[in-house]
Amino acid sequence: MEDFLRACQSAVLDNEAKTLAAKMGVPHVSLLQRANPDNDAHRLTIEHLFGILLHSGDMRPLAALANEFGFDLKAKATPAPQALTASLINVGKEVADLTIAVHSALEDNYVSTFEKAQIKVEIEHVRQSLDVMAASVKAA
């Protein structure tokens, strides 16, 4: 917990507390007090934490929190958008590949470990193509 609290304080101090507080709509003195882990009278709320993450872009508090529970924080890579028609064609192709993999696996009424792995690969391909489609719609 100590690392998380210190990461919150560092995020506030390293990202111009006055500017950050203004973006969050709180007095900067209050933000400094709340972010200070040595001040038992004030604590950050989840809304404050969200504001710090949102307006500073500093993910150290989130990384420290994830680490406390045994996880690593890794940013998702944003796919490059395509023309909507190209993106739609790719989604259709990936769904068709998934459909073929499932049908092939079910031909003998037994889904082997290898077939399960192939289906999982095709599911991931569909997810990736949908992410590209979402980026394409956002960019359009």
C-alpha cells in the first residue's frame, strides 16, 4: 500500500500540482494534502485518483496498485485505422476463419487440444480485427 500511496503523491508532485488540480476542479492545496501519504487527516478518493490518472497521464499509481496484487500494467497498442470497407472485409474474413476452425473441430464430435488451440488463435484474430474496425470507425 505504501508504494501505491507514494506513487499517487509522486504523480501529483511531478505533474505540476496547480495545473493538475485546476483540471480536476479542486484546490491545489487540497490535492497536495490528499496526495500526501503522511497526512492521516486527508485521503484521496477514487474520483481524485481517476482525475490524476486522466489529467496527468501518469500511470505510476495504477502500475503500483496492479503490482500490489501481483499484476503488471501494460498499455494496449492502438491499431492503425483502415478504410471502413477494408476493415469490414477483414472482420468478415476472420469470422469466416473462426467458423471454419469450429466446424472442422466438430466434424468428429471431439475437440482435441490442438483444435482448441486453433480456435483460440482464430478468436484472437477476430478480436484484433474488431479492434482495427473500432479504430477505423473512430477515425472516420
